[in-house]
Amino acid sequence: EDQVTQSPEALRLQEGESSSLNCSYTVSGLRGLFWYRQDPGKGPEFLFTLYSAGEEKEKERLKATLTKKESFLHITAPKPEDSATYLCAVRGSGTYKYIFGTGTRLKVLA
Amino acid sequence: SQTIHQWPATLVQPVGSPLSLECTVEGTSNPNLYWYRQAAGRGLQLLFYSVGIGQISSEVPQNLSASRPQDRQFILSSKKLLLSDSGFYLCAWGSRQADPYNSPLHFGNGTRLTVT
């Protein structure tokens, strides 16, 4: 069964303090790993798609990387506006289902 | 550009009452459509998905049902709500025009349902 585990559950950082969020996955034939940002009371907002091991994507202070077993979302010099819940999802081959992790709640303090 | 509309934004319903949540997508055709429920600390739970009009796949047996009467319309329903149906309901669409496997889901802003 496809499964996604995110860690840590919650993370508090000082402004400018870089860190990484982890997404470990088990899936039959990975076709895509997806990162989302979710603000309170809102729907998730798409950030990145990663397809194959070794791939990297960047957007402003965020960089996502992918290995055969996990993905990392690196946050460089975060700002308070980066505070949100970050969700990871996978889709395997032969399925239309997207399986989500429980997310990492990030709080960046000024 | 594509947009997804979901309503209502909040809903308070008594136990035993019916439910109808609607989702529509604009700017794309023949999308894959999804209903998720999000409970605190439990991530997104897939409830239903549809790959075409009238085609519904159910992931969680419960007192909820889904229908897709039109290409870009997805409806979540219940005949009698339970307390356990409370949660944040999210509708999403995925493109079938690009490589469908690599297409991300795009979400609406959700409906906060409280069953009292």
C-alpha cells in the first residue's frame, strides 16, 4: 500500500534559520511526488512536482529534492511569511490516487 | 487559466440532516476530480475520485456519496449526517490533457463542515 510519512510534525525556526522538512514514501512505481503549502483555512497550494531520483526544483527560498525513498524541502533563510503547513503527496503507477502525508507545521519567528 | 470553485465556505448542520457540497472547475475540460477530507493532524483523506462523467470511485465506505452530473461538476452528498462527518472538505482537479500521472492536483478553498 502506498504510504507517505512527513517529519517533523511541527518546526519552529527563527527568521533566517535554514532547515529541511522530510517526506519518506513507499509507492509502487513512483510517477510523481508533489509538495504543497497550506495556509490556515485554505486549500493546499501547489509548489513542486518531482519525477525521478536526483531531481531538484527551486522557488524563492524553497528547494525540493528527491531520492528513491524520500524527498526534502529545504528552506533557506526563512521569513515569517513562510509559516504554513507543508504537505507532501505521491502518485504511483496505474492509479489515479494521490496519497498525502500529514504535513509539517512550520512557524517562522521574527 | 483554470479555476476551481467550491461552496459553501462554512456550513453548520444538525445530526441527521442532508448534505450537498458542490465543486466546479473552469478553464479545462475532462479533468479528474477528487474529494478529500482533512481532519486536524491526520492529513488529507481521499474520499472519492472521478475520471469521467458518471464514473465515481469510492475510497472510504461511509454515509457519504459523490456524483459527477457534468464534466466539470462534482458533488458530495449525504442523506443523514453524523457527528463524525465534521471536517474540512476539499475538492481538487487534475489535468488529463498533460501527462496525467505527473499532473499535480489543484485545490479549492474548502468547506468547513460542523455537524452539531
